[in-house]
Amino acid sequence: MTRYSLDELRQRYVVEGRPLEASLEEILRADGRAGARAILAAIEKRRFENRSEGQRLRKMLRYETSLWDQGQDAVAGIDEAGMSPLAGPVAAAAVILRPGTRITGIDDSKKLDANSREVLAIEIKEKAASWSVAFVEVEEIDTINIYWAAILAMRRAVEGLGVTPQHLLIDAKRLKDVAIPQQAIIKGDTKSASIAAASILAKVSRDALMRTLDTLHPGYGFADHKGYPVRAHYAALARLGACAAHRRSFGPVREVLGLPPLPPWPLASERAGAMSGLED
């Protein structure tokens, strides 16, 4: 049929994913053997998946593309990671993608496994015009509460960019003290590629820091659960008590320490004002 056997064709065009030349595709389509049909079916499946991914990425870039078309090249996506854990800092990242950038597989960090996040984080850093990760430490969280700590982390991430953004796309929050035009997008990490990129960098960076805290405070399992309120973490708190990495403004930690509960913070009126005008 060709100078390649079916096994060699399968290796080149299915396993390695090389583009199939039109002339070779015609030969395969004329071949009635089951092996040839299987190769074509696998290639068609890959093409369909690539088209679907392309459509998904175009949809995730709709906010960015609209701004790029207006001449605003420096569009920063912003997101945080680590608001609900009982221990460790809260992280935030800001990412400016170059106009037209497409990163296959980019998505809300919560939808990705750890290995995929690590691989994507490398590509994001390579392709971004600028990126920044910032933290707000436990002591600060306990002073201003976790909601405002996340806002502070986002602001620090924006300030850490090497390029001044012309517009901010933020996951469900507004930075009122940042004088840059911005959009707060509900579930933005599933709707904006820039915000998704920020969610990945924030998550990967915080996870790495929690692995470091695990070596400093062994026995709590920080490397596994990253400080989140899971059964193993509650068990470690009951067994060992709280360590310096724990957030003393969080109820379960206060209970272990014998401290009274704190009133809910921020006030409903404060949160409503900060969240007003969010984009769907």
C-alpha cells in the first residue's frame, strides 16, 4: 500500500499524532482492511476533539478578544486560591496573555488534576506577556479576615506584574482601590482563559508552599490536603493541636485552641457593596 506498514502508520499518525497527508489519507480510505479503518477512525476522533477544543478556547477568550479588538493588549486575568483552608496563606495570581494566545487544555484549576496544572503552569509562564503570584500570610488573614485577605492578595498580584494592565478580568470580585477598568465575572475561571490561567498559577504556587509547610509542621498532612478542612486534617488538629500555620480566625482552629467563635465577617452590607455590578 505504502512504504509503511499499518503498524508504522499507526505509530506515526495515531500514537505520535503527526498530521496525515491528504495523499496518504486517500490510500487509507481505499484500503478495506480493519487496521486501516481503525487508523482513520482514531485520526477522525482526534480531529473532532481538536475542533471541539478550538471552539471551547474561542469561547473562553471572548472577553479577552473583545478587549484586544479595541486595542487593549494588556488584559490581566486575576484569581485566588486557598480561601477555605484552615491553614496556610491565601494566594492570588494575575496573568496577561498576549493577544491571540491559545493554550490547549486551560481551564478552571479545580477541574484539572495536579499533573495537568503543573504542565499548564509552565506553558502559561512561557506564553504570558507578564504574570505574578502573591500571598497574604496567616497573620494577615487573622487580622483582616479571609475575604479581605483574598482581595489584598489579588491587589498584590496586580501590582507585581511587569506590565501595567489596561483592563482587569477578575473572578467574582472587584478591586475598588485599583484604578484600572475591570470586570468581575461570576465563575470567571470557567469563562475567561486569562482568569483560568491565573487560577492555575495561584493553585500550583500555593500547593508548592503547602508542601514546604508540611516539612516544617509534620504530621498534619499539609502536602496531601493543602490545609483544606477534610477529615484527615480535623483528626490531626484533634491529635496535635494547632500549629503556627493554622488560621486562628477560623472556627475549627479556634475550637481546638479553646477560643470563642468570632462574629461573621465581612458584614453582609460590606460584601454586597464589594460584589455589586458583577458580570454573569
